[in-house]
Amino acid sequence: MRILIAVSALLLAATAGADTVLINDVRIFNGVDAELSAGNVLVDDGRIAKISSTTIDAPEGATVIDGNGRVPPASRTVVKP
């Protein structure tokens, strides 16, 4: 599964009032590796548009959030099937 679960709760909260949100410098769980990696996430219209370990240019009018290297809350949550 390649969906990055670690950012889901943060993205839902961040996109509540904006169409496009760029979250820089967050720790991301890729669904495979045991270690979290540093990255940036672009959300457009409530959906993840891009995830990158390199800089993402903020589209005009986007809300930009500095994650300060933090781990989003969802990555600390265990979801049982």
C-alpha cells in the first residue's frame, strides 16, 4: 500500500478551510519502511496531489504550513481492520 497514512489526519484538518495546502517539513510513513522520512505534501481540493522529499513549489494562493519536522497525529494512531 503506497498511501501515506501518516499525514491523513493532518491533511484533513489543514484542508478544512483551503482549496490548496502545502505542508513542508513533516515526517512521513510510506507504508513500507520502518523509519519515517522527511518530506513535503501538497493537497489540492482535499486530495493529496504530491508527496516529495524535495521542495514543492507552492501554487499561487496556496496555504503554506511549516510542519517543523513533526510527526502528524495519525502516524501515532493504530488502525485495526
